[in-house]
Amino acid sequence: MGKITFYEDRGFQGRHYECSTDHSNLQPYFSRCNSVRVDSGCWMLYEQPNFTGCQYFLRRGDYPDYQQWMGFSDSVRSCRLIPHVS
């Protein structure tokens, strides 16, 4: 199981949303995403809803600014937990 937290502002500030499953549309939960904390699992973030647009692979760790995951903007609209294969 994975856990990721999205924050509207840089440095893990502002409104946030905690997630542990795939989401095809994150727009109802936050308007922008400037920082992310991955507590467990690996995640693919997408700039558009329905797992489309630019995608970013994130491992466990802190990403205090969207540039830390090589993002082009503060747009994260969907996410998918990457299954762990042992």
C-alpha cells in the first residue's frame, strides 16, 4: 500500500490532500500542487485528468517544489500507485 500527500503551496504548506489509491481526477481536492511528500510506495503523477499529459515518477521522499520532480508547472490532475513486484 502507498501513501502520498499533495500540498497546494511550496514547502509542504497550505491546503493538502492525502491519498492511498489511484485517482483519475484530483481537481476536486486541490487547485494546484507545489509540493509532494511520498510516505510509501512509488507513484506516477499526471498533469491532466484520466492519467494523461506529462507524467512524473516519484519514489519515497520529500519534494518541496514541483521542480524537484522535474515538473513544468504546478498542475497535478491524476495519480497512480505503481504496483510493487518482488
